[in-house]
Amino acid sequence: MNIVDKLSFIETQLEDAANKHKEAEERALNVANYSDYMYHKGHKEAFKGSLMLIRDLQLQVILNDKN
């Protein structure tokens, strides 16, 4: 398993976690539980930030492999 495959695996895990928090965020909003809403929204945004970093690393690895 090369580094791009490992990063892709991490990317998938982060996407799944972000989606689960998005679903929980929507459920909390539907029942007007704003504390839970903000909790899940914060975690979702954190996972999305991590996804951006992983995707940037993937691109750097791919570009360096071509050089």
C-alpha cells in the first residue's frame, strides 16, 4: 500500500465522519437542540478541514512522483 492509497483511506474515513456529524447536526436542529447542533457542526467542520489537508497532501505526493 503506497502513500496515496493510505491518504485515500484516511480521506474516506474523514468523509464518513463528517457525514455522520452532518446527519446528527440536522437531527439536533430539527428538535431545536442547539447545544448538540453546535457540537456536531464544530466536529463536521473540523473533519472537513482535515479533509482539505489530506487532499493537499495527496496532490503533493502525486506531483512529486511525476518529477
